[in-house]
Amino acid sequence: MISAVAASCDKESSNSPGFDRGPLLENLGVNIIVPAYDSLARRAARLEEAAIEFTETRNEQTLGKLRDAWLSAYVAFQHCGYFNFGPADNLIFNASVNTYPISRIKIDDNISSGSYDLNAISSNSAKGFAALDYLLYGENPDAENVVELFDSDDEASARRQYLLDVVEDLRARCDAVYERWSPAGDNYLGTFVSLTGNDVGSATGMLLNGAIQYCESDVRDGKIGIPLGVRSLNVPIPANCEALYAQQSILLAVESIKGLQNLYLGKGKTDGVGFDDYLTALNARHNGDALASVIASQIDLALTKIAAIPEPYSETVEQNPDPAMAAYQELQKLVVLLKADMMSALGILITYQDNDGD
Amino acid sequence: MTAISLHSRLVNALRSAWYEPTPIAPLVTFRIVFGLMMAISVVRFWANGWIREFYIEPEVHFTYYGFEWVTAPGPVGMYALFGIMLASAIGIMLGWRYRLSAALFFLSFTYVELIDKTYYLNHYYFVSLVALLLCFVPANRAFSLDMLRKPTLAAGEVPAWSVTILKLQLAIVYIYAGIAKLNAEWLLDAMPLRIWLPAQSHLPVIGGFLSTAFAAYAFSWMGALYDLTIVFFLLNARTRPWAYIAVIGFHMITWMLFPIGMFPFIMILSTLIFFSPTFHTRLLERLAAVLRLRLNTIPRPDTSNTTKILPVPRIITGFMAVFIVIQVLAPWRYLLYPGDLFWTEQGYRFSWRVMLMEKAGYVVFHVEDPITGKRWDVMPGDYLTPIQEKMMSTQPDMILQFAHFLEEKYRAEGMNDAIVRAEAYVTLNGRGSRLFIDDQVDLTQERDGFRHKKWIVDLNQ
């Protein structure tokens, strides 16, 4: 009975005028994007505090707190990577906080020489979350060993300074991108919710083009496919794992899919209007099923398959690649659904070029 | 008896449409507005940065079958081509070295279009065809700089074919665009407008209406009716003013709703040619007054001419006949191929199929080294611009071209005979995405051509 009522409501909504993108953008901006950046900025600040505390009091306990703060901020970042447009694009945010693999040589040189400019683009591979992964875990992640490197090693003092500089750079960048979005700052949020069109420069267009691109190259390829060797003659590249030294690649990949899920469902602190509602309002179909639920199920499936990959991922890719390949293939299907089916159903344009629809 | 009179009436009609003298004014207006629109189009293209984005930055281009020799000539060459295009468009408009201008415009424009089929638009094809026709018609014999240079050129009348051929060209565009809409998806499902119109729900006033199924059906049926009949209403003097209001309304609506660039304006101004010579003479006189030009720039029609037949070189009549026959037949060539036209796109281009389908896809290439048996994936986005990738992912001939590009790339890196397979998914008019290309086929073993591409998966499989 209830489902019959729901079905008839569905029918009506498919014929009644219009899905209003305004509330969708409002929810995405207010309930998801700004809180995600806010959370990242707060956790980055705690990371900085923990780093200062560790450099002042160097022991296994402060190191443990610093590592936790690092992972907590890294998890927060996984939810933000999709917003790769507007402020994040202008600030080259993603690349400047999460380029990996890092260059160990560059980091070691920077520490030894003490002369480096973290603002240079060439420094992207020597800073950010991945550089901290190397600094806080490194080749020998044993806590005693790491504390020693920061405490009594020949370069301990330079290493401490480098740690502080990298953390400060990271924190400042997280602050900056939040500031740009925040209504109390540059209020890009206001701009975002006002761009209600369907062209490339509209909020929906920028967000989806950026998010799907991120899903392809940074999630499917970066986190899963590239270490697995799908882009490199089938030769695994374990060194290209995210959080390689801390061995948290899969945890971060799972978090990143959760970020996508929230974005798709419109779920922040509350469950609001998302792209699933948009697709439902348009009555978009996928081979007989509702496209909205097909995509939601595919996200679930990808999440399950990724969670099933054994950590450390750097060993899995060489010794037990099958679960990783299974996850990669589900991500592949997800990208098809997002980039072809969803974009097509929403009528969002991908370029400014003239088009006569053929 | 009736058969004979019908036959002779037809001959008479053809004769008057082809050989009889007709005032030059409509042709002159057409020349001026076409040159002007082209000059604006080139400047717009340039200002948008599209010369660089479309023709200089891409690493690889998708040439047309048989035109593989057409390549992008590098930054200097590209800007030079567009410089020639701009200068010759202005030349057409002013009637300055008119035939040279028309020929240069046709060649430079068509060459640029042939560089990459990614950017194929029916309206670019239309521009190429009209530019070719302008090379032959004597549109510079009034209201032109050529006339000042060489006063003997001046003529008040031209053989009727030179106006008729342009009307025919416009008739082909509209009528075939209308015929293309006579398919079940357009008429019965209101696709793809049912996807495209609700995307415009943000527009003030009409946004809500556009989201209704009624709007999609109304626009679909009205569009088909418009395309099929507008030419006949334009030909008839009594209905012409109303028909022209419909032309303006129709094209302005499409301009508001869809990113179709200059096309609406080109059509609105081109269809002026259906108006009477008197209308055009007055229009040009007014233009002359505004520009403070001498009035004799538009010679009066020579009323002393009693023969009513002007000589038309046989070669021109022959060429035009072939030109029309090709265009009349080309849109039907799809019937020679099995499968769904929108899905396979075999025989799709050059047929005035405009705004007919919402198609999107995704393709990954699986490459295998036949010696080591190793396999890996190639993402086309690594080599293509977003628009190239989007266009390729739904068009089989482009997918094939990219597979061959990869084969050559790996050959250059020392791997002979790489096996390249495509895993492609496409969604068409709201159907869910499904396999598009047989993912077991080594595309490097397949050749492009006019033959049916057996490796396209059947739509309903």
C-alpha cells in the first residue's frame, strides 16, 4: 500500500514541473562542502598542535598523538578531494596537499640542506599528507626509531624544522581553501549556490565535471589502479600507494568513496537533497531500473569491494591482486554510470563549444 | 494531353527558375549577410580561444576517411588560415575580388573543418556548401567594390539559377532536418528534448513549463512541423511574412535553450533570400542611403531584355545538378547499413540530423603486448581534450582511429603489433549505458571505410 502510494507520487513528480537546482546547490554547499572543508581545517589545526607538541616533547606517546592527528586530517581530506573546482582549482589545492608518491630524495635533500621553498610547485612532491607519511612512518615505522630520528639523529633538529614547515604549509592551505568558501570569508558559497544553470560554468557543471574527473584519476586510478599496474604494462607499482608507509591506503580509499556517497546522496550532518533526488525527479532510467538507485547500489558495491582489499595495499598488489582488480572493475562501472548515464540524464554540458547535438 | 501539359509546365517552371533573368538584389543581400556572419563567426571563434584549444593544443586529431592528409599546420599556420578566412569573409561581404575571396573562404574554412571530425557541426557543413556555391554565383555584380574597380561588371539581373540554387540549398537543409525528426523516439518519446528541456528549469518564467512532458512533446512536434513546411510557406508570397516571423521565433528559441552558437543567426539571415526582389532592392537602397553610397550601385533591371533567357554554361548546370543530387541522396545512405542509425552512426553525418539524440559514453582501451601477453589500460583522456574524448566515446569510427593511434604510438616505442581492444559503454536517449564495441575485437586489425563495422555491438542485444 505504502509502496503503491510512493510509486504514484513518483509518477506525478516525473510529470510535474521541474527539479529546482537551487535547493540541491544549497544543500551541497551548506551541508556538505563547507562543513567538509571546515572539518579539514580544524583537523589540520590539531595536526599542527600535535606536531608542535611532538617537536617539543619527543617521545612515543606524542608521536602516537601526532600520527593519529595526521590520519584524522587525511581522512577529512578524502571527503574534500571531489570539490576540485572554484577555490580548490584556483589554489591548486589537491595537488599541493596530496601529491603522491613523494620524492624521498627531495625530502631528504631538503632536510639536509635546510634550503627549500615549499611554495614552489616543484615542492608538491616533498610536502603534504604524503610527505608526513614518510616523515612519521618512513622505511622503519617502529615508533622508537622514528622518535630517535627526530630526537637524537644527526639531522634531528633539521628534521623537526622540516616537519613543522610541512605541517604549517598544509594547515595554511586547508585554512585558505576554507576561507574562500566560508560565508564569513570570501563566501564562494554564495557564488556557488547562485550559479543554477546547466552549462560548464554552472555550479552543477563545475562540481560534477570536477568530481567525476577526480573519481576517475584520483580514486579509481590513483588509489587503486595505478599501484595495481593497470596503467603500467600490468607491472604493479607498490611505491605509488597512498599512505604507503603508514599502510593505510585502503582505509583512505574507503573514506574517499564515502565522500562520494555523501555527495551523491546529499548527506552531510543531515540527509538533504542530492543527485539521487535529482535523478529521481527526472525519472531517469537505466535498463528498466531507476538510475538513481542503480548508481547508489554501485557506490555501495564499490565500497564493499574496496573494503575487502587486504592492507597493506603495497603488498596486496603484488601477492594477491584479485580482490584489488575486482574493486577496480566496480569503480570502472561506477565511473561509466556517473560520466555517461548521470551526466547525460542531467543534461550537464562538459565544454563551452557549440553543439548541434550530434 | 494532360500529361503533355504537365510536362511542359514543369519544363517552363524549371526554365524560369534556371535561365530567366532575375533581379540581382536578393543575391547581393545574401552575399553581404553571409560574409558579415562569417566574419563575426571567425572573430568569435578566435576570441573564444578555440583556435588554440581545438587545433593547436590537441596532440592528436580525428581526420575524415579519405582526408587523412589534412593536418593541423601548427600555430602559425592555424592563425594564418583563420586570418585568410577572416579576410576572405570580409572580401565576400564587400564584394572585393569576390570570386577569389569566395574561393579562399571555401578552401580555408573547409580545410579547417577537415582537420578534426570532433568539431563536426551540421552548420559548418552548411557553411562549406554555401561557400562553394558562392564561388560560382555572380553576386558581385551590384553593390560591390569589384564594380567600382571594373564598372563593366555591373548588372541589374542575373540568371535565375544563381538565386534558385541557394534557395534549394536552404530547402534541403530544412526538409531533411524535418525528415530526420520523423522517428519514433522524437515523435513518440519526445527524446532527447525530454532530457534537454528539464535541464533548463532554472530559466525565469518558462523554466517550470520546460520541465513538463507536454513541453517536450510540443517542442518535438512543432520542430518537426516547422522544418518540414517552413520552406513552402517562405516560397509563397502570401504566407511569407508570417513564415519569417516563425523563422525568427524558432531560431531564437533554439538559441536561448541550446549552445548552438551562430547557427540561429545564420539561418535567420540566410532565409531572407526567399523574399521578393523588390524587398531586397528597397533594403539595399536603404543600406546605400545609410552608408551614403551612390545610388547607381544597384543597377536597375534591364527591362529592354525580351528574350527572357540568359546563357548559362552547361558545365555550371551540370555541376549544380550533381551537387544537388549528391545532397538529396546522401542522407539516405544510412539505409545501406544494418543496425540502429543513432547507435552506429553509420551514414549519420552530412545529413542535417540536428539535435536528434542525447548520447554519452565512456571508453577505456585495453592494450596487450602479443609477445609478453601483458595487458594494461589506456585512458583516452591522457591524450585527448575533454571534447575529443566525449565525441570519440560515442562514435565508432573515432574509437577505431584512436586504437590505431595507440598502435602507432606503441610501435614507435618498439612494440610491434600491440593488440588494442576497446571497452566502451554508451547511453542513447535515456537508455541505460550498455556495451558499444565488441570488447574482444583487436581494433588494430580493423580498417576504417564505408563498409559496415561488424564490431559495433547491436543496440538491442
